[in-house]
Amino acid sequence: MDFLVGTNAGVFSGESGRPSAGIDGRGVRQLVRADGHVYAAAADGVYASTDGGQSWTRQGVDAGEVWSVLVVPDGGGALLASTQPAHLFRSDDSGATWHEVTAFLDVPGSERWCVPDNPIGARALTIATDPFDARRYWVGVEVGGVIATEDGGAHWSVTEPCGNADVHLLVAHPQHRRVLFATMGAGRLDMRTGDAVVPGPYRSDDGGQTWRYLGTDLNPRYARAMCLDPRPPHALTVPAMPDFRSSVRDPGGAQAMLFRSDDGGTTWRSLGDAEHTPSKVRLTAVTPDPREAGSVLVGSESGEVWHVSADARWDRLCDGLPPVQALLTYG
């Protein structure tokens, strides 16, 4: 199985460990594939590859660090890119040119978006699209909430899942209309006081208008990465850790766990083996294995990539890379 690894120092081939040309040294937050291209969300813009990720060319977005790239379904080469500071950009020519979606910042309360103690400002970390309606998509802002449009970006609304505005990742269900999953932190909007917000996974059944918390039975709960298998039973896999600082450098390590749900987040089970119950290293990326429903690839802060089967068998695929931030598999 071929796969690419996005790290805090470029992109690497998972099979050979070779670094890709043209993107070395850049922090890479996301990798996506569409129409013969691979796109990377990187620290200094969007990059594209036409040779399966062996070499890369910068495509633009000169507005801070790019955290997410989305290929608009049936969009004729349309792309979206989100950044820190929190802005949204669109390309209608496969990344050759970009323009800002200025209406995104017209949503009420955008002036209060923030990352506590970070002078650069809020991060638009994630973009998800409705598989049944390409004009409906969502942008998750850390810390700002879930920002939604139903008309292709002309108008926007905002929700805070259960009062939590610290959005890390959004994933839409491939088969069930308007079902949306989120991973959340515990950051406060404008560092305001009030009831504590709870990190972990959340679910919406109405396109992001209302939400419910899924992490009551998880220990630990703090989550960033997540993946949803496109094949039945649509396994939802979430790495979790005690808090945003958890690391292999901590006494006792990161204390991270890998959890899976086969029923949309109602119940969970651990995918940890003896070495990873808990894991001493932080688990930083996860993606479905295209060969086997329910199995995943998992990346770590220590530069390892593991294959984890549906019955919790862990096999190391590569190691010795920089800290892993994104994974992309080929069948």
C-alpha cells in the first residue's frame, strides 16, 4: 500500500521514507487527492503534486499558514483553503489563482475569534462538505465555532456545539444526510469565563444546527484527529489524550488512547494493544486503510506510522520521520 506522510518538515513517501521535492522543510497540515492531483495545506500556502506526491509546486494563498484544503465536489476544479489567521479562500482553476471569500468574516462574532495567548489569532482548522449538496459546507474555527453556508459561501451562520467554540476537525457522514462529526478542545472564546466546556467528539444530525456530546465514556477525552471510514459499518476512529499539552516528554508519556465506534459514537471500544494502552507517544493523525474496512493508519509525534486493524493489531509501517501531521493513502 502506498501512502504519503505530511510532517512538520515536509512530505515523505511512507514506503521508502524518501522526502518529496519542492516542499521540504514546510509544516504540512493536510493532504488530499482529487482528479490526478494531490494538494497539501502547508505553513506557507497550498502546494500541488501531479506525480503522486513525489514533487510539489506552490500554488498560492499568501495569507498565513494554511491548515485545510478541500476539493469542492463536482466543482470543476474548485478548491477551498482555510488559514491562520482565520480566513477562507477559493480557487476556481485547480489552485492557479485564489480569491478570499470575504463573506466568511461577516458572520456575527467573528471579531472575537481567537486562540488564547496566540497573537496571530484564530485558526480555521478544518473544512467539510455535504456529500449530498456541494453548496453546503462547514468551516471549523479554533476558537470560533462551526461556520456554515448553504449557498456556496454567499451567506454564513455560526454555532457553538454545546457551547464549545474550540473546533478542531469536522467530518460529514458519507451516507447519512446532515450527519456531521466534530472533535473539540476546551478553549474559551475571548478567554471569557463561564461554565467549563468539554473536549472530545461531538455529533450533529441536522447539518450542524444542534449538537450532542459523544465522549462521556472516553478516558481520556481531548481529541484533534479523527477519521470516518466510507465503508460500512462506517467506523469512527478518534485518538484522544489528557489535554492539549500531552506529549511523550511528559512523565509517563502522552497517555494517549485510540478509540473506535461502529454506531456513530453511541458506544466506543479501545483499539489499543499492550504497548498502546495507553500510548506513551501522542497519536497525531489517523486515516482509513483503503484495503480493509475498519482498519486505520495512525501517525505519531515521534515520526512513526502504524497500521491498526479492526481487532487492535498494531504493525509499524515506518519510523524515523519528523512528527506526523497528516496521512494520505492510495489503494
